[in-house]
Amino acid sequence: MTLILICLLIATLMPILAKAPLAFAQNKQQGGYDNRHPRAQQNALVGFGARAKAAHENCFEALIMFTPGALAVIALNQVGPIAQYLCIAFIVARIAYLFCYWFNYHLLRSICWGLGFLCSIGLIGLTLY
């Protein structure tokens, strides 16, 4: 169970960690990071900055898909090797997804997204039988 909880912690922290490249891109804009209107500044980003923003936002979406499955596995006492592998695979896929998004590897990014999604669905599937 500890491994699944660690994966939940990493998944929960991932949106915050993914904010760093976004903040970097904002800081590189003329005038630097606009702490008074950061969302307006983010909407004006292009290239790497726009991809960093999208990757950051997608971390929240992935967290919403992963959390129910991980919690269901714990709540229904389905913690086993398969559940642990799915959780680890989710984290690895999501980290790879971030790097693919930042560096514009769009096809590989989509594959990583799909793998993370399948891991999330797989966790819920484990609890159904």
C-alpha cells in the first residue's frame, strides 16, 4: 500500500512541479514574471511557454483520472503487484509525457498520455472483480 500512496503523493505534486517550466517561460518574457496577472501572461505565451502551460494544466486532469483508481484499490484491499505496477507505470508515463510536451514530441506525448490513461482505467478495473 505504501508504494501506491507514494505514487499518489507524486501525482499530487506533479502539477506543482510542472509549474516550474511555465514560470521559467513567463520570467523570460519582457518585463519578467507578472505576479499581478499571471494567467493573462500565461495566455499570451507561445512555443515552449504555451506547451509548458498546457502540460501544467494537463497534470490536474491526469490527477483526477488517477486518484479514484488508486484510492479504490486501497479502499477495496486490491493492493497487489499489478496495482503497484500500474501506479508506477502511470507516474513514469506522466513524467515522460511532461518532457515530450515541453520538447514538442507530439506523437510520443500522445502515446504517453494513452499509457497513463490506461493505467488509471486499469486500477479501476482491478476493483471490479
